[in-house]
Amino acid sequence: MDFNEIHNMNCIEGVKQIPDDSVVGLVITDPPFAIEFMAKRNNYNRKAARDFRNSDGSPRKEKVLLDLEKIDRELRYFSEF
């Protein structure tokens, strides 16, 4: 993968092309969060903080974020629902 360029591609596929421990300044992605969330009446009163946690209460990370962490251990991310 060439660096210092903008790549318009599937982030999950693109991240796989970046070597481990590369120096990456910025990745902008819009992964399909909560794709399994079903629009049913009993789901409307649910809180995102509860839905996006692992069984131990820690924040759940989508696979693409875990893949990005292998590139940059100082990863910071922001999500908004």
C-alpha cells in the first residue's frame, strides 16, 4: 500500500494491507457499528452504553478497531451514535 495518499476503499480490507507497527498518522473510517441491532419495539429503550459493552462491562471494540491497534498502539478513536 502506498502511503501519503488517500485510499477510498473498504477499511477492513485496507487495514489488512498495512504492515504491523507502521507509522500511520490518520485513518478515517465509518465501520458498520451495531449491524446486528434489530429495529424492534423492545430495543428502542436500550442504552448504547449497555449495548456496546462486553459481558465483563468493558467497551466492545469492533474488529476494524482491533486491526488498527496492531498498527498504532497509541490509537485514539471517537464514536457517536
